Amino acid sequence: MEIIRLEDENSPYFESIYDWNYAWDDLYCRPDLYPWLIDVYVAEPFRGRGVGRALLATVPENARNAGLTELYLYTTHAGLYEKFGWTYVGEVDTFRADSPRERLYRLALQHPGGHPLQGL
């Protein structure tokens, strides 16, 4: 499976994702939690085909390449992100009226030798 970065390709889904992005944001009420993984989106026709799994598998390497030592995300999904090394932290208040409390996860990044990256 090939993953095409939206900034590199014209995509019929770009506008939907762009619009959707502005319905979500970092949790401004939790500035202590940063940086965030947001906007992991798989269009309905491609769900159930391993696309989400392929996307999530790229996160640790891309984050390490960006010099990050950890990432956070919040979601309504239970049991998904644990499969990719994310640790459930607890519930967190969101800014969303339709989902005011969601599950908070943290991903501690490791360098290739298996030791946590020290502050860069």
C-alpha cells in the first residue's frame, strides 16, 4: 500500500479533510499536553482495508524524524491506539459540544536502539 501525502498530491479528499480540520484543534484547555496527532482520517470507501493501520504505523518514525519525544491524541475510539503503542492516560475535556469528554492517549517515542529520546 502506498501512502500519498496530501501536500504532495491532488486528492478528491483534500477539501473534506481541510474543512474537517477546522472542527478540531489541540486542546487549548490543556497547553501542558503537546504536540498532538490530529486528523488521522480514512475515507469511508477505504475503511476496513488496513489503510488506518498503515497510516498509524508511520507515526513513530515520522515523529522521531521531526525530533519529537512524545505525542498525544484524544479520541472516542477505545482499543484502537493501544495496538500501536499508545498508552491510555484517562479522559479529557474537549471543546466539542457533541463529544465533551474523550479518551486521552500518549505515545512515548523511542530511538532505534530502544531507549527513550532525551530532550532535544
